[in-house]
Amino acid sequence: MRYEFMFPSQIREAIANNTPVVLALGVLEYHGEHLCTGVDTLVITRALDELEKEMPLVIFPPFYYGASSFAVAPVSQGSVHSGPELLYPFAQNLFDNLLRIGFRNIHVLVHHQSENFTAGMPTDLSFKLGARQAIFSYLERERGAGWWGNADGADYYEQHEAGDDPFSWIQIHPFLSDEIQKKHPIDHAGKLETAMMMAFCPEGVSMEQWEQGTWYTRTAAAATPAYGAQVKTLVMEHLRNLLIPVRHDT
């Protein structure tokens, strides 16, 4: 279900069922001459379009305005950059709202600059910090100061080991898992991303406009729909395993 089309009764039902809430987090960025600017977000939104037909999901409107940076190309090439100083407060406010509504199974999917996801990059780090701060603020507001140190917090580590701690309420994931990246290393507008777009969003690809002018797009000539479909199969299976209802405590 698309959140913007949900009625209050459907929201209450989704909360009661702990339905996964999903946000595609991406950027608008130059991806060579042969790909559209929304690649990093569109591969996620198109995957969610298909996944929504298979399983219950609450899909929030995608966020396209992450930190693209101008490392790839100058602003005149079409990239739109929002710095962490803007992203962090937005993320914290968004997550605070979702927690207060009642959601406890929130997932954010990121493809942009996710090849070293543990270390992080500005977009995902801003949302990770926003998530942590929103959870801390929510717990202190709802349970009071000292919520962790009082008697009710005695089983905190047991909950943590079971994956049922409050900090599992909001999770930020790379769109391509570590396992997928080992088999299919991430590139920028090269063979992998071009093939992924062929599979997920073919109207965002125009190989007639491909040029060999940049080093990072040279391998795009080897992209094929068949290779894209192969990666897509792995991605969809990864998402099916990731976005499942989990037990939670308020």
C-alpha cells in the first residue's frame, strides 16, 4: 500500500500486523549520457512496485534529495545535492513521526554510494543518525529518563540478542546486499547499473546516447537485459527475506 493513499483504518491495521514500512532513499545525480538522473532511487522504487504485488508493505513516497555531491560531475550536468546538515534533521523528524504514529518495522533502502555501507557515506549516515536520535528521544519521552537503567530494562541485552530491541525498529539497508556485491561489484553508470536499469526501469536507459567519454561509463557497453535480470533475481530474493514482519514491543 502507498502511504499517501491509505485510510486511517488501514494504517491501524498495518501497525497491528507490524507490516514492513519501506522508504526508498536516493539522489538525483549525473549517470553519464545514457542513463537518467534518478537511477539510484528508481531501481529501488521499481523493485518495491513488484514486491508490493507479493507481500504486504507500507511504501512511503521516495526521497530523491540525498547527498549526491558533485564528485562525479558539476552541477550543470544535473545533479542535485543536499548536505548532511539538511538531511539529518529531516530524517530525525520523519522517524520521530513514524514512531509516534506507531510503526515499529521501518526499513530504508539505499543504493547511492553503498559499496562501503558499514563505514557509511553522507546520505545513509545522516539517516542512520536521525534514526538513532529519534529512537532515543522517543524512548525517553515515553518511558522517562533512566528508561534503560531502571528495572524494566534488565532484559535489554536479551532483547537485543533476539533482535527485538528498540533500535531494530528502524533499519537502514543497502539495496544490494554484501553477498550480491561480492558477485556483482557496484559501479557508477557502468555495466552493473546500466543492466540493473534495463531490468528495473528500461525507459531510463538510452544506449544510443552512450558515449565512451568517461572512464566510469566505459563498461556500460557490455550491459545486457539478461545480466540485469540475473542481478534483479538476487535483489528481489534479498528484499523478500529482509522485509518480513517481526515481533515488537512498544
